[in-house]
Amino acid sequence: MNPIEVLTVGHSCYDLSFYVEKDPKSDEKIFALDLIICGGGPGANAAVVVRRLGGTSAFCGYVGRDDFGEKILEEFKREGVDTRLVQRGNAPTPVACCLVKPDGQRAVINYKKSTPQLSGEGINTTLLKPKVILFDGHELAASQEFLKLAKKEKILTVLDAGSFHEGTRVLAPEVDYVVASEKFVLQKTSSNNSYTAFEQVSKEYKNFVLTLGPKGLLWKCQGQEGKMKSLPIKAVDTNGAGDAFHGAFSLGLARGFDWKELLFFSTITATLSCTRKGARTSFPTKEEVESELKKIEASTLFDENH
């Protein structure tokens, strides 16, 4: 296999996405309009995104020795994700249930009650030497072991900061790039204003991106900062859009994209994923992204003075 461009470390689960007309009320039975079943989890999804975009990727995380675990590994094999660092055990594979509404917004219930956190011991962190390591914060001990390798070998590191919890709190100051959700900054600052929260949080990290969905994104990199607009679309399903962004961002870093090219590439990838159902089933191919890149003038989306 070719050298690994992106190693993702974190959470893997099996997703059941139900498409519903509305949120069910207490003691109400409703019928789903559609159902998509496939593997999921931020780190695992990002590894698939990298492969769809023509890159090479590997995943390190936990998968149970059960039917869901077998299905996840089969998907990884089909996609071409390297699984040599996947850790298996007798505890069940985590499962997520997603309720997706007509506006594309979703609610997620994740079950991983008896799934252990990886200790970091016994993981051969030197088995692969990727160009970029992406963490999702869900396997803190294992991530810290890979951080040691990254600092020693000068490997670029990215954190998917989807929310503010122990994993993201500890890892954020240590990585090269933090790519955060609105939820992360609002939880971290106890603010109700994303722009105010960005100003506070961006001072703490070397390079920081705050994704705001339809409101675009804010960024700070090497002392400069700015804003990027979103692309006008009708969202079908936003589940997995963040994973698409993080996977594309990590691949772009591995390939040496300049900063605005990197944000543009990542935004296009995430945007396309919102136009179809499912998380992993929605991730675009390299050809689809390249086609979309040619249609849009990137400079029209950037504003240095937000």
C-alpha cells in the first residue's frame, strides 16, 4: 500500500439513520420515511472521506467482535482504509441512532455504555508514519501516545473539536490545528454568541477554524484571521458534514495546500455531503469535488474583515 497520508484516531460506531417528518412526542409512534444503515463515528468517517477523495488513510479505534464490528471492518475494506491499528474486544461495538428531519437537521443517540476506552498500551504507534494525524477526542489515552510520535517525527496534527469534553479540552492545546464546531466554543466559553466565543477561543490555539454550518466559518492562521461564506444549498441531511470537512482538511494538509485552498476544498466536500442522505453514504468522490471546485470562484467567498 502507498504511504499513509492521514491516520485518524478516535470513535467508530454503527449508524442507523431514520428519516422522519417530525420529532416524536412522548408515547407517540411515528413511521420513518427512509432508513440508512452503515458505519459511522467522527474518526472512522473521516478516514473514509480521505479515501473517497483519492487519498490514503488508516483508522485507529475500537471495534467489537460482534456483527456490527464485522460490518464496519467490511466497509473499511471496501473503501480501502488501512485497519492494522484497529483494536478489537468482546465489548459491543457502539451504535448510534440518528433522527433526520426534512430540513436536514438531526438528533443523535449514541450507545457505548460498556465499550472501553483504549489505554494506549499495546498500540504500535510506529507501525505507520502518516503525514497527518486527525484526532476526534474520543480516545484520549491512545491519542496522547500518537501525539508523542507526532512531536518526535514532526507529523502535523488536527483535532476535530465537535464538543467541549475531556478529550478535546486536553488535546486542543497540543495539536497544530483545531477545527471546531459552534457547540465547542459556546460550551467552552459559556457564551451565547459564536463570534464573541471565537474571539476568545482563537487566542488560545496556534491555528483555529470555527465551522458555523450555513453561516460559513471563521479562521485564524499564523496571526491572520478572516471569514469564509458558505455555499447556498438546500440541505438534505447535515449528518456527517463535519466529518467530511475534517477528512478533507487533513488530506489537504497532507498534500501541502495553501490556507485558502485548504478551506475551500474542505468546504466544498462538506457542502456536497449535505445534499444527499446519510453520513458515510453522502461523502463525495474526488471527481465530484474537483468538478464543483471548477464552478466556483474561491476569492468571492473570503472576507478578511469579519
